[in-house]
Amino acid sequence: MPAITSRKEIIFREAARLFKEKGYNSSTLRGLANKAGIKGGSIYHHYSSKQEILYLIMEYTMTNLINRVQLAIKDETDPLQKLRKAITFHIEYHTIDTNETYVTDAELRSLDVENYKKIVKMRNTYEKIYRDILLEGNATEQMRIDNIKTASRALLQMCTGVSYWFNPNGKQPISQIAENYVELFLWGICGKTGAVQAALQN
């Protein structure tokens, strides 16, 4: 996504907040303009339509997810450690940009056909990063997974769900919650083996 001007960024962030609060279909550009503190027609100086804004929110989110998870795991060679870092990244990111990630997860059905295809392609690219880690874990016999596709989707859905209930003022920091999820998932795909215990201690 190109660099966002300050006014354009305000509209972008407020759109994500509004779409999360009211849903895409119930949100109006007039309501968005009010939240952004501008006149209704001013939005068209920055965006062509509500649909374009929705698409750009999703493109921005998916681009960040893909690039940042790749950065998080790039120096790891052990699949268990790759998975640990990937899970931690996914959970932490979804509790930071909560409006954008919520809209990206919840409003896929609201995209038009062409935009839907583009975002689904990006989602598949992101999911493949996790599938490849699981495949590598099977290949090294550190993991025991019969259906990689189902496991990767279950993993991402489970981790995304943290953002729906996480309280930043709660007793557990997000880093500890992420570690608990890593432990839960690794035990599920590996059993309480020595390899898992070692991965959790590193």
C-alpha cells in the first residue's frame, strides 16, 4: 500500500473502527466523514468508494501479516521454533491492529468479486507459510499431523480468536498468553515429547 497522507490515514483508521463497530454494510460514508471530522464529499478526494476503503484495509493487513511473519521466522531453521515465533507473531499482531484485523477477518464476504479474489489469494499465501512449517515438522518427524491443511486453518483460527477476548489490562500479558497457545498447539501436534519440552524452554 502506498504511503498514506495524514488526512487519508485518519479516514483509513476511522473506517476500520467504524466497520468494526457497525459492520461494513451498515456503515455510511457520511458517518465515516463525521468520525474523521471532515465534510462528506472530502472523502472522495482520497478514496473512490467505501468498497475501495474496505479493500485497502484488507490489503494493508494481509501485506503486514505476510511480510512480518516472514521476518519473524527468517533466521530459524528448526520447525518447532519457526512455529513458535509464527504463532507468537500472529497473536500479538491481532491484539495491536485490532480494528484492521477484525475487519479483514469478518468482512471478506463484503468485497466485490475481483477484490475478493485478490484478498483470498493473499490469505492463501499467508496460510501457506504456516502449512510449510507444519510440513517441515512432519518431514523432520518432530510433528505428527495427518491433515496439514486442516491443522493450519485450525491453528490460525484459534490464534485469531485471542483478539476477541484479550484484555490489555488483564492479569496476563499478551506475550504470556501467546506462549500458552504455543505450548497448547505443540503438545497437540507432537505430544509431550522431549523435542517439545526443549522447544518450549528455548
